[in-house]
Amino acid sequence: MSFNTFGRLFRFTSFGESHGAAIGCVVDGVPPRMTLSAQEIQLELDRRRPGQSRFTTQRQEPDAVKIMSGVFTGEDGVQRTTGTPVMLMIENVDQRSKDYSDIKDKYRPGHAGYVYDVKYGLHDYRGGGRASARETAVRVAAGAIARRIVPGLSVRAALVQMGPHKVDRARWDWNEVAKNPFFCPDPVQAKFFEDYLDGIRKAGSSIGAVIEVVADGVPAGLGAPVYGKLDAELASALMGINAVKGVEIGDGMAVAELRGEDNADEMRMGNDRKPVFLSNHAGGILGGISTGQPIVARFAVKPTSSILTPRKTVDRYGNDTEIVTKGRHDPCVGIRAVPIAEAMVACVLADHYLLHRGQMGEGTVWPFAKPGA
């Protein structure tokens, strides 16, 4: 199996399966002399960790990360990166492979078992193996490093829709995201989601969700025209998260309803000789290059395919059959996609920051500089 590496200058290669001994990644391109500790990475992993509420899978994984290489503790007692590959490892401690023994020869509708068999001639039925969302823990770990590379960068995400129910943006409060189990910025809707998702969970079903990611402090000039467009690579990174079926940047699909004068982000000169945008329909990216505005992206997560409701399927031997998926699964996998989304956006921005710095040097070339400046 190829294609286990993400990024170019800042890149990571992940390894491991849902029910294997461990998962992890090797992160390359990490600048030297950055302070980095396992505790700092753990803070991000704890946000994604399963079993923290009744609204997520009850698999009890501590997701304790170990830094196996790429750091050195100096005489001052501070651990810093050395510039060499940083290997991160997370042991799996709560696998229940027997939960899947009854369905090992049946293809779960909506899962990757069938296509893995088609491509490789076998698939790991235990929790989905390599196709499991368990792998995304290492993306969050890599993202914790990526966040530290771009100066002044802030990447935040929130769940803005569950099923047909959307948040009220007039009540949007980033501080609320950490106060409820849904990463929801609307305290009223978060309370509604409790009973709503409880009903879906008790019925043995699942529901989809929409996540919004906002990156502030992104310098203008990141990205490249044509084949290295920043929005295209962000969309690819978000689309590569398990269960994601749609991505949009800025106003996304809604731009189809706008007229030209409504969609274009008008500009005026600011006091610091830099342009000020009067709107942000483009989501902070024009021509594949960042404008300096907040980068805004949204993506849709499908309902968890592992549900208790009986469904029609076939087995590996060509027989029609039915399947009921037991085990421990998220009734709304979109909830834990929030920290994963932040991590993937941070990884893309770190990669493009290093690419930009390598080509253009430090800083941004502004077209409004005074002569001789």
C-alpha cells in the first residue's frame, strides 16, 4: 500500500491499524530548535480521544503519545527539535477484535472492506484496519507540531450542523466550543443536540454533520498558481479525512446563487499601506494564494456506517445476506472530526509556509511599498 505520506517540506508518514499494536507517524521537515514536548501534543490528542462522553465511541483509548526521535533535552532542561525526523507512537490498548468475528466475511455497507478486497485481495475486518478513523489520531499529533511552525497562526474548528439542524450564527461564541461535547459554538443548539443525538444513538442509528474551520493569522502569499493552489490542497486534505463527502472554501456552493457584484470581495487601502477587504466570500484565498484574511472552510461528514439497524449486503463468497454491526461506534463521527480538521489545515499551512519561505525568503513582497522601500 502506497500513499501513506502527506505534505512536501513539512510531511508525515503514518503507520498502523485500528486493532494493531500501535499507530504512529514519522514527521519530517520539522525546523530545529523548536520547543516540543509530549505534553503539548497530548493536549490536542485529548480533544480527539474516544470515550469522553456518551455521544462518541466508548472505546477507551488513552492515546498516550510517545516521542521516539527527533528531540533533544539541553542543559537548560528544555526539550527541543533537532531538525531530524520526529517519530510519534501511540499504543492501542482497548481493541475488541471479537466484536467483528461474526461479520468478518460480510461487507459492511458504506465501509471500505469491499474495495480493499477488490484492490488488495484481502482486508482487515477488525475495526476497518488501515481504513479506520483510528488512524486520524496521528494526524492530530502531527498537526500539533505543524501549529508551531507558522508564526501567529490560530486554527479553530466547530461543529455547525448535525443532520438538518444548524447553529444560529448570531449566537456564535468560540469560547463555547470547549464547554460542550459537540465542539459547538452555539450554546442553545449544543443543548438541543444532547437529546437529538441521544435519540439517534438509542435507535441504533447515526447522523451526519458539517464542520467549519477558520485559520487566523495566515500571512498573505502562501500557495501557488495552477498546480499548487492553497485552496485545492486544503480541500484535498479535508476530503482525505475519513467519512468526509464534501468540502467548500469560503461561500462554497452558495456562490452559484450570487451575482458578480455580490461575490467579489471589494478592497480599500488601510492605514498601514495594506489593503482591507470589505468581505470574505473567497474564504481568504484568491488565485490559489492566501490574501491575509481568515481562511474559512467547511466539510460534510457522512453518518457512521457501523449501525445496529439490519442492512442488506453480500459476503466474500458472493452470497446475499444481512448485516448488523455490533461493537463501539460513534453515533455522529463528525464530532471528533473537529480536532482532526484543525490538524490537517495546520499541516497544509505549515507545508506552504516552508515552501513560500524557501522560494521567497522571509516576509511578504507588498505591491504598495514606497519607492526605495
